[in-house]
Amino acid sequence: MSAAAKPAPLLAGGKAFPVPRGMSLSHWLQGVRANPLLDKRTTETLPASADVVIIGSGLTGTLTAYELLTRPDPPKNVVVLEARELCSGATGRNAGHCKPDQYRGFAKYSKLFGKEQAKKLLAHEWETWEKLVAFVQREKVDCDLWVGDTLDVAMTDEAAAKNLAVYEDYKAYGGKVDHITYTSVAVEAEKVSRLKGAKAVWAWKASTLYPWKLVAHLMRICLAKGLNLQTWTPATSVTSSDGGHWAVNTARGSITTPTVVYATNAYTSGLIPSWASYIQPTAHMCNKVVPPRAFAGARALRNSYAVLADDGTFTINQRCTSDGTLLFGGDNPNQHWLKAYLAQDESGMRLFDDSLSDFEPVTQAVRDLATQSLEGWDEDIDSPGVGPVYAWSGIIGQSADGLPFIGPLPDHPGQWVAAGFHGHGMPHIFTCAPGLVTLMQGGTWADTGLPECLELTKERLAKIGETPDFNKPIV
């Protein structure tokens, strides 16, 4: 693609939302550099009009398009606009974990939305995971799917006690826990987890996968059904047009449409400036680690992880069905150094700059966990190509109340939002995007089957008010 085709900045309330000059390439984006979908434009010029314009080509935007085009009476013209490469936002930058929270978020969600909604949320995450796995298996999607036991491993007595209290509270309220195995004997916890010093382990089913390839599979189906994909085409604004329609404006022209879907996650306020009070972007790091001999071959890790410490949580995608690398994400104990770095920039531009790579304090926390807790890790750690070999940044769409917003944009008929996944999108999107399409087709919220606390309403926005709290932990 020529230099002239590179995108112009997005605008957010008078501030630029620049596309970084050299975005970092995640593990997923590195592995598909020759894929023609990366920079695909179905037509050389933008269509003047469309029945639906979806802004964003991650899992939310692409699955929304898929649902629209595969249900009865599909729209004739659907356009997906992507600011950069296909699926180069949050979906293409995560650690590849689809882990439905099955107890740990109960305390946080109960405080915010009440225990009944918290219980519904955990059931919703399990349903989402089941639907994602069923789709991948049924459609034989080539996306490195792994299904097996994910482990929550408490590494301190305090973390063990804290999480056990939440688990017991959820169980006492009637939460489903018969599919969870709990181990509190330290010797057994160490054996199950292979982590020295482990105090307790909770285990249940979850998955890891190659999320970009799942999106690509969905996108190919959509393209075969007539979808128009336009990469490297950032929307700069959405304005009113004739006949009650909307104009989606880009540097390459405008598209008139009655229906706009914001699948923009962290970048939503770039197009709806008032939403800076509801969704905030923030950079986050993931690390790619090549394991030494003690954790390779027959001795490779066979579980995915959330490693729970007093000062943070690691997640680990072990990729044991594919290349065997370990991908570390989550709320790493040294992410606070990254947050401090971001805060030093008074303009706020760093919050959505995903060109950052190899942020040393975060990488050091990964090294510390591996060397201190994984038996035998140090035996050949100095060998070339072993250990942390690369880290990349992604932009989390932090929600002001910790949950995504799904539904119509108030006072903007024909505009719809599915955004603000708070670093936990994979266990939401495979039901939230279909739910959004149900609403777009005239269904009620009850028809979506989604928990009520996910619905985008004026009342929910008013409750958040003028002083949002974006510091809620990622589950």
C-alpha cells in the first residue's frame, strides 16, 4: 500500500487520535504478514451508500457483519471500515485466551450490579465460551483452538483466602460450581500447577486460540456474501445526513447509511466525544516467551493460567496445540510502571499508542515469575532464542463500570454500540454481537438472552455520571 493510502488521524473532541506511525505487531499479526486480507479493499473507491456501516474489523465488528449476513433477509449492502490492517486492534493484540470467569468476578460485579446480575454474568461468560468453541469445532476453523483445564493459581496465603471467600460466597448464593475443581493443599496445588509456592488451585474448562484467524474465517464468509471491506480507512466522524440517515466520513470520502455500528472499543470516543466519560483507552502489554527444555516437548505446560498474587494477576496462554510458545498477559504486577509511563504524557496520546514494545518492567515481572516459580526454568535459559523474546502493546477499552455497552446509542436513531470490553472481550463477544444484531432487527433485550447489566441505556450512562472510575481490575 502506498504512503498516500495510510490513514489520517481520528478526531476526539478536538484532540487527535493518531494512528501510530509504526504500530507494534502482536504475535498474531506477525504470523499472517502474507495474508491478503490484512490490507484488503473490496472496491477501489468507497461506495456512496450502504444499508449498514460497521466501524471496526475485530471480532465484534466482523461477527456482527456475519450475523447480519447469515440470518434471514440480510441487508443488501454492508460495509466494514477498518482504520488499519484487518483485526489490528484489541482482538488482534490480546494473549489469545478465552477464559470464562466462573467465580472470581462475583465480588466486583455484586458490588456494582447486585448478586443476581453477577450470577447471570458468570453464566453468560460460560455460554459465550461454549458457543465460540462449538462454532470453531463445527465449522472446522483453523485457529489453533485448545480446550482444556484453565487454572486459577493463588500464590500467597492472602490471595488464596481472598479468592476462596469469593468462591464460597458465589457458591452459597447458588452459583454453579460443580464443574470447578478446588485444591487447597499446597503440595497438591504445586503438583497440579507446576508452580513452586502455589497455595490453592481452581480449575475448569476454557480455551486458547489464534483470534486473528477466527476473525479471518468469519470475514471470508462475509466477503463471499457480498460484504465490502475497506482497510486503512479510519472513520473521522459520523454526521447527520438527508432523510434521517447518517454520513460516515473518512479521508477517502463519505458513506451515507441509515445504520451505523460502533465496534470501536477503546476508540469509541474518537467518534463520539462525549463517550470519553464511559470508555477510556489505555495501553497494555503482552509478552511472547519461548520456554526452555524443561517446559518443552513432553514437559510442555498443558494448562492455561491465571496466576493470582497480592499485587496483580498474570494470564498464560500455553499454545500447546501449536507452536508451544507461552503468551503472558493479564494485570501483570509491574503494569503499574506502564501506567505511570502513560500518565507522564499530559496530552493523553500514549493511552492509545500501540507502537510500544518490550516495556522492560513488565517483561521483568514475567522473568521473575518464570525463574522463581517454574521448576527447572533456569537450566538453559541463556540459550539464544529462549525466554522472553518479544512484547507488544494493545489498547484496552476500559469501561467506566467494568462491563461492555451493548445497544442503541441514545438519541441517535440507527446508531448502535458494542464496545468497552475492559480487557475481557473474548468471553463476551460471541454472544454480545449476536445479541446486538437481534436488537437491530427489532428484537427486545429479553430476546438477546444477555444479562440486563450489559444493556446500553440512558439510566446506565447517568449512573456512571461525570466522575467515571476506570481503575476497576481486569478479571
